[in-house]
Amino acid sequence: MAKQYGSQSNILLEVGTNELEVITFCLQWIDPATKEKRKNSYGINAAKVRELIALPEGVTEVVNSPPAVQGVFLLRDRTIPLIDLCTWFDYQVDMTDTEQKKWVVIVAELNGKPFGFISHGVDKVYRISWSQISPPPEILSGSQSITGICQVNDQIIQMIDFERIISEIDPTMKIKSSLDKKDAHEIEEKYDKSVLVVDDSQVVRIQLTRTLKDAGFNVVPHNDGQAAWDYLEGLRKEGELESNILAIISDIEMPRMDGHHFCMRVRKQPAYSKIPILLFSSMINEALRRKGEALGADDQVTKPELDDLIDRMEQCVARLNP
């Protein structure tokens, strides 16, 4: 069993539509109180998915790996970590051979690296608008593993923060910077405007904001494109835009308004022409890079290399404001 997705198909949508393709899958677990089986539906952006495969037979355990990492397996000469989402969510699971034969591994590419995620079955692919996806309620946002909730055909789908999961499992995936205090002092002296940071992941938003502030930048964070757009429009209508915003750093995947649609709207407004927009995402591949360019993004950087992001942001600022 193998099914191709992502860059291998026509799954990518027209630019700026604020739409995405969501592959839905289920996780089944046993309620510890009643011992009854439960089932939840989750979603992943199809642009991240490379293929769906049966649970590999040749999984090699890795010494001292996190509990959710079941081991690694080979797929076309690539070594891929196998992550059990039920272990991550602390679900008790039916481990009988009969059940495991039904499992499907979702092979996704995040930050340029492949990862396999165990699901208990893949359902359908839905084409929806980001406006249909709401930020998680407070009771779920505390877990920092769910970035959004949507309802499709009476089915509640939870959008998983896969970037947060892999950043906990693989330290090289964490956003990091090597800028020192000397660099921070020079940046403070150079810029008095703020960087608008737009990212729906609370973990990424906090890391990115903290690191930029430590580097000497003023930062204004927002958790989705709609909130950032409303903020910019408020500044523009008050005549305070030019003196406040240095640059925009935006994720792509976000509830309500995604980074591509946000980028398109900003570029259509002449008042924002001298504000560089940088897309900072785990999803920057060749196809999505072309999409970002078509929408007017000034640069696109793959997470988690923050030093590269800051260097290229300063280059964009200098180019647009000579």
C-alpha cells in the first residue's frame, strides 16, 4: 500500500485562495475508565504529506529515543523516524496484530526532513477554507499540540501541530539563534520599527518573539493572518503604518487566514509596498516557493534557521528602503 500526495500530485491549490487540502485520519484509543474504544478525527495539510504506507515490518528501535519514537525504518534509501501519535497524546491503544494490520503511516516532510506518523486509518481528503478553521479553545490550547479545529460534514477535525511534536523529538528542529549581545546592541541602534510576527503555533510564536527581542528587535506577535491584517489596517487608517512596521515574518499554515492569502492581501495594498514580507515555514519546498513568489513574498526561509531568517530580512529591508 502506498499513495502519493503533496508535490507528486495536483493537491496544491491556486495561489491566494485561502484554501487547503486536509487529509483526515483517525486515532482509536481505550478509555481507561470504561475500557470502551474511542475514536478521534485529526487532520494534516496535504501539502506536507508525501505518501501513505502500511505499517513497516522492519522498524529498528533507537536507544534512548523519546517514548513516542517507535524507531526508524527505510523507505527508498531514506531513514525515517516512526512516531506514534497515540503515545504522544498518552492514549492507551489496542496493540493486537489484527488492529495493527489496519494502521497507516503518514509520511510527511517537515523542515526538509521526512517523518512517519502512525495513524489508525486514513479517511478522506477535504478541500476547505482556512476561515473554516478556528483556533483551539483554551482547554486544548494548553496542550500546545493542536493548532486548530474545524467541522466538515458534522465531523469535528483537530489540526495537529506536527512542527511542535518534531521539535520536542528532534532538538535540531527547534528555532535557534547564535546572535550575541553585541549584535543586539547594533540592531537596537539601527532600527526603531517593529517586526510583525505571525504564527499560529504558540510554541513557535513565543520562541521567535523571544529570539528576535534578544537580538535587539521590537516585535509585535499575532497568531493568524486575519489578526495581523486587522492590525496593519488599523495602523494604516490611523496614519501610523510607516513609522511602526519594519518587516513582516509570517508562517503559512494558520487558522482563519493563511500566510499565502495574507501575503497576497498585503501586496495588493500600495501603502505596504516598502514593508518586506518573509514566509518562515516548515513547508517551503520547490512548489510552495513558486507559489510564494507569485504572491509577492520578498523571501522564504525554511524553519528553524533563525539566523538565516534575520540576515535575509535585513537584506530585504535594505533593498526596499535604499
